[in-house]
Amino acid sequence: MLANLNGPAFALDDACRLARAAEHKAAEIGVPMVISIADATGGMLLLHRMDGALPASFDIAINKAYTAAIFRMATHDLGALAQPGRSLYGVQTTNQGRVVIFGGGYPVLRRTTVIGAIGVSGGTVEQDMQIATFALQTFEAEAKLCAEGE
């Protein structure tokens, strides 16, 4: 059962469920990934590396989760706002260079509250986004089932 379905807490069990779903999808499409799960402040809760994942993907996955948590939006959405002439142009140079402005990082919501974030790296940006989206959809479906069972 998910921890504290009625409140904003994001437990390690939740992070593990999210990472397992991401790993399942990554294995299904045959792309080894690094999966990072952060709390709502961007602090890392979990880091998982699949065998064969690119070493560069460690920092990228961590920073994708961090970015999605602290900006409360998907990294590709932030990227659209960070283009020349847009309102957040140059944002990727803040926070000691940890801000990622390409896809693969998403906030985790419980109702309308950001409770954490996921960052996935190791494939193309599209693959990273596909895996993170699958993990979030699986996590949300499990939460809904648990809530209905109470």
C-alpha cells in the first residue's frame, strides 16, 4: 500500500514502486537506464542504475529529478520556457548548473501537490520521457486502486 495517500508525504516505498515501474518499461524496450527519485525539495531519495547504463546518466538522472522537483514542472516544459526570447532564458545556468532543460524529468503529484520527482536517463530524450511517463502512470494507477480499496 502507498504511504499516506491522503497527505503530501512521499515515502521510500513510493520511490521504490516508481523506480520498479521505470525499470520494467526500460527492460521492455531494451534500454538500460539510471533512475533517480527525489523528494519535493529535490533531495535524492533513491538512485538506481540498471546494468549497462551509461555512466554519464548518473548526474543527468539526478539533475532531471532535482529540476522537476524544484521547478514543479517537467524538464521539457521548463526547456520550452528557457529558449532565447522566452521568460526563463538562461535558467539552466542557475543552481550550480544542475538545471536540466530537456525531457526525462517529471514531478510526482498527489492530487495537486508535488510530493517528489522522477528523473530518467540512458536512452534518447524520447525514450527517457516514455519510461518516466510510464512509471508515473503506473504509480498513479496503483495509488487509485489503493484509495478505492480503503
